[in-house]
Amino acid sequence: MPRPSPSCLIACLCGLVIVAPFAGCGGGTKKRPAMTIAERVRKARSDATPGGPARELTKVARIQFGSGDRAGAIKTLEEARRTIKDDSDAAIFAPRLVEIADAYADLADRKSAREAVDEAVGMADRIGDAVARATVLAKAGGVFGGRDGGLGDATRATELLAKAASIAESDEVAERFRPQALAAVALGYANANLADEAGAVLVKLETTADGLTDLRPKAEALAAAASVHAKSGAKDKASALLGRAAEAAKGIDGPANRAFALVAVATVMNAVGDGKGVAALAAEAEKAAAKIADPEQQKDAQQAIRVLEASAAKG
């Protein structure tokens, strides 16, 4: 059975929102007023998914900071962190702690950021899935190493990213998922301003992608490499890789795998500002999703497309 969602390489998407198709219909429907901060906080607190309140409260804190309310943002992040207990499921909550740490770092609250990211690193040892463990360590390294919106600790960043790279290249990670782990490491190095190291991992990532014959992981690996190049400012290289990724995704036989791969590629296109490419691939994904026989898989694919569309609509 195909995985139920596109690759976790991609930076976090917005929560599920139903939007009009890309063709631009909306015919006179009134735009709903934006929720107040208090409404967003209440909604975040009521999120019933594991780790949901922590994730959503962190998003609210970023909105508060963006509107100039730093004190309110810190208070919301404190609440988000309190939802995570010492014995929480590490696979779910370690990534939430990294998100909280990243937000604290953006707010220049370095003490709280370091405490949260150190806790996430400690939790990572309890994550059984090697790809997820490498991803948490890589993202933590990015938070430690970032000079703007980070902790500026290159030594700690290098240590964590080297550990993540070792996991990504180990036998713990199946060849099918190695590109996903390598992409997380490359992006972590890029976020930590360690360009040489990021470039070396990118070479491995692209080589791995080129050697894949299964088109879904190939498409996702190429898209992941593109996202790292875009982060590093190499937009031409990113665009070329996204073109190859889209071609691979379109060639997938199974409609479920094709739909999810198209969404994964389109998500990176959205991140680099290729609105036309997003619209085209979203339309292809819609066609593929309509052909999925299993109702639950079809629902998952359609939901992934709606999330993509919602993110694209926000620009």
C-alpha cells in the first residue's frame, strides 16, 4: 500500500482548508473573516490529533509575532511546550519541540530555544524509525547553526548534522527512503549555513535519485534536492530538478502513487514560487485521485491536494 501522504521533506504546510479549484471559480462567495488570535488559540487547544495543540499553538505564536506581539507569542509558545510531557511519544513530539525551538529562535529567545531543541535531541534517541530520527537531528542542527533566526552554534550544529548524516547513510535506512533522509540532512546543513557540507550531501542525494528505477521515490528525491538548491539560492538548478521530478511523477502507473508524487513535487514548486507549475500538477493529481479504487486512499489523496491548494492560495 502506498504511503498515505507525500514525503515529509517538505516544509510544514497549513492545516486543511477547503478552497476553490485553481481555475479561479469562487463566483461571489463571501470571504470568511480571518479568525482572531483568541479564536485561533481555542481552535488549537481543541485539536484532537496527537501533537496537534503543540503544532497549532506554534503557528499561532508565529502569527502573533508577525503582528508585533512578541510577548503574546512567547506566552503561546510556553503553552505549546507545556502540552509535551517527558514520556510523550518521541516520534510525534520531538518534531513539535524542534518547531517550538525554531519559533523561539526567531523571537530571539535563545535560552528557551536551546532548552526546547536540547529536549528534542534527547527525545530523538527514542525514535525507532531511522528516517524520522535523522530528520529530527538534522532540523535540530539547522536551529543550532542558523545565524539569522538560529542559535549561531556551529559546533553543536556540525555534531548533530554529522550524526544525522551517519544515520541517513547507514543500513538502518532502506534504499527506498534514503533520499528522504539525505534531503533532511542537506537542508539542515543549508539552514545551519554550512554550504560545503550541504553541497556534499546534495551530490549523494542526486546520485541516489538518479539510480532509482521506482518512479515515485525518484520523483520525491529529485523534488527534495530541488528544495535544498532553492534554499541555497540556486533557483535554476532547482527548476531543472523540478522539471525532471514532474516528468517522473507523471510517468507513474498506479493512480494513488501518481497522485501523491505529483503533490510532493507541486509542494516544492509552491515553496519556490512556481504557481503555474503548481496549478498544472494539482490538476494532474486531481485526475489521478479520481481513479483511485480504494475509498480511503482516494480520500487521503484528495485531502493532500486540498492542503496543497490551500497553501498555494495563501501565496
